Amino acid sequence: MELSDYLRILRRRWRWIAVPIVLGIAGAVALIGLSTPMYASSTRLFVSTSSQSSDLTEANQGNSLAIERVQSYANLVKTHSLAQRVSNRLGGAYGADGLVKRVSSSVVPNTVNLTITATDANRSAAKAIAQAYAVELSREVTRIEAPADGKPSPIRMSVVDDAQLPTSPVSPRKERDIALGLIVGLLIGIGLAVLRDRLDTSISSAEDLEEVTDVPLLGTVHVDTGAVHKPSAVALRESTPWAEAFRVLRTNMQFVDVDHSDRVFVISSSVPEEGKTTAAVSLAITMALAGQRVALVECDLRRPRIAERLGLDDAVGTTTVLIGQLSLDQALQKHPDTGLSVLTAGRRPPNPSELLQSRAMQELIRDLRSRFDVVLLDAPPLLPVTDAALLAAQSDGLMMVVRHGKTSRDQVRLGLQRVQAVDGECVGMVINMAPTSGRGYGYGYGYGYGGYEPDLARRGRRKKSSRGGSSHPKSTSDAPPHLAEAEAPIRAVPAHQKDEQAPRTASGSRHR
């Protein structure tokens, strides 16, 4: 991983970092509050030899002896016998075992200076213990170093710095402990964020899609709980970020397969519950409000929802036309106030896949293509059933809806493989249900272009299709606001007038 990858993870997973930091600081504060303040007092001793000789060599030998001995004297501080004598000196207020735990010693390297430090919750006690240890250690050294012939000890230990009454506790140290809690929380948070990112295979950004496919991102639709409780036509007329997202998506869709004026697209997803029906209905209404002739066809014959969503009759529809009971004119319904033509599912058949790959379905698509500028086929998810892939082979392409933070990379990859296996083409991706705090959301009320991603301009490249000269759409997420706001349809002029008479395949789609 490069530095930019870590920065991207930190930006996306900042909550995973912030929580451990807060917990680390809170833990440090809690420990500070629960800890008993401890005070430390120190005394310093100087070790020397008692030789009075003026001989420089003998003096150096005595100094070397003192340096060698001083570390041994420091170790005596932790002995039980010395602690017992200190306890007796203090009147038995502390036991020998307790004193050993409260005292420590240190020696400055290459010197004869020895420091004794006593720690206690009581400031006066800390001073008294340190001073008592200094006195008793001096006596102990004199006793140990005394020659057997009764002569004076050659080693002398003097107190050069008496213990002082401490003014501030040595623990807890608030600033240090809080800083330590912050650093520990930061390190844990970064580790969790990186681990979460490595384990998380869901699609949460355009960068995630780039790792799976080079199919361009046509738009990003953010969550809007208010729009769910309103009629679609009403919600899509408002100047909200959610409605603007579908206007941007409509504009981007006009650049898909620009060589043909009448186009048929399948709208599907990898797995259920990704919002593909809502996306299909909202996109169809948005196109119809712009003055385009749009037909929305319910091809999810297993779990139809369009009729309920739009308040239309579901007694007749796609299945009725396919089995020849009614003509297309009799089955089509007009959605009030939008001009959208809707073909609901009709009765649920026992064999949806056979109906959708029948010659009757090919004829229905051909008839719809001749009547409308855009035909949107709301198809079932790609992975559970093959219906959407079969329809993609008969249309001009499939638009895949991906749910933010839910759809995995493997699901997207397998869904695209289903489409490619039948010689179909995915013309674009839509990230749905993105959180409102994400990038590209909101430029002030009425200017929140939900699909606007400044860094997606580079994704607007056109890729040659394996079936001929058609290309992937150029992403127009960087289109200026007046283009996204335009209510008049943008129709591409055919490269040649003969394109209107271009031969069609047996499935009803043009050779491209």
C-alpha cells in the first residue's frame, strides 16, 4: 500500500479512528481520577575513601574502588535487613516489606553519587523515608566495610543532599497520561481502520468501483428519507439533492449510445434490496418530466413493485402482452402528470425466464423501441436469476445499481460476468443509498448534485464494445449546473441518416 492509500483509508474510516481516540483519552482521564496521587522525595549520597595519602596513584586507586563499590551499595537499598532498621528508626509506622516497595536507588554512571528515592501517598512520609534510608545506608556501609582489626572503614558515605518535602505528585501525571491515551487510541484506531478496510469488500466509493471494473459511474444517489414518503413525481420536481441526483443521471444517460435516438436499457442490480426499482422509476419520471418519450416496463415478473409504487393497475401488463391476450396499446398505462408510459407486470407467470427470452419478448422490445425515445426495463437481480442477463442481450445495455456499503466487489464482479456471458454490455453504474455526509453531497439547498464527483471526469472515457463500434458512455458528472438543470431533452444527432434504417439482429437490437 502507498501513502495515498493510507490517506484514503483514514479519510473514509475516520470514525474508526475517532472512537478509539476518544476512548483512549476517556480511559486516561478515568485512571487519573481513580489513582491516588503519589509523592516522591530524594536524597543524594557521596561515596569516598578515607585515605589521607598525598600519593596521586593511591588516590586514584581509592577513587576507582569507590566507583566499583557504589553500585553494590545501591543494591543494599532493597535488602530486608536495611528496611527493618529504617522501620525501627521511623517508629515502626511502616513494615519492612512495605518500605522495600516504596524505595528505589540509582547511581550516576562513572561517579560515586548515589540517589535514594522514596515514594508515598503522604508527602511528609516520603521525605522521612528517604532521609532515614540515607542515614541507615551510611551506617550499614560503615559496618560492612570496617576491617577485622578494628581500624576505621576505608569507605565513607556522606549525605550531600537532604530529602525535601515534595510539592507536586509524580503520579498520576495528567498531561503525560492523557497524551499517552491519545497516542494509544490513535494507533489502535489506525490499525482498526486499515483492518476494516482490508476486510470490507463492499462498494463505498468510485475508487472501489475502479478496482472492479472500468464501466463508468453515471451517478451517485444519496439517502433521502423525506422523498420516500412522497409521490415520486412530487419528490422529483423539488430542488433537493436527491432529485438533483436523478437529473444528473438523466443527463449522463443521454450520452450513452449517442449514435441512436431510440434506446432500450435494462436496469438491474447484483442482488435484491439495492433500490434498483426505485432508481428505475425515478429515472423514468425524471426523463419524462424533461419532455422525452419514455416507457417503463416491469420485467421483474417474480417480485413486481412498479404498479404499487406508482399507484397503477397491475391486472394487465407485460405477461398479458407476451401471451397475446392484449395488445401493447391496451396494456400501456399513463402515469398522471408526467406523461410516462408504464407497462406493469400483470399476472405472475410460472415461467418468467421462458417468457423473457421468447420471440414475443423480442417483438415487444422492437415495438417499444419504435414508439419511444427511451425504454427502461426494470429487471430482476442478476445473481439469483438469469432474467436480467437475457434482457441485456436484447437491449442496448444494462445499468447496474450498487448499494453503498452493502454490495460487495465480488457481487458486482459476478453480476458483470453474467452480462458478458450472454454477449451483453453494462453501460454504467449507479451508487445508490449513499450517506448524506459523503463527498459530492450538497452545495447549498437546491444545488446538491448528488451524482457530482469532481474526480470522475477521468472516468468518462469511451471504451469500444466487443460487439462493434459502440462505446461506453462518457461520464458527465462534471457537467455544469445549467446542463444538469436543463428540462429539455438532449438528443444526439445520428452520425448518418441511414442509422434510422440500420438493420437489427434477430433479437431486435441494432448491429453496433
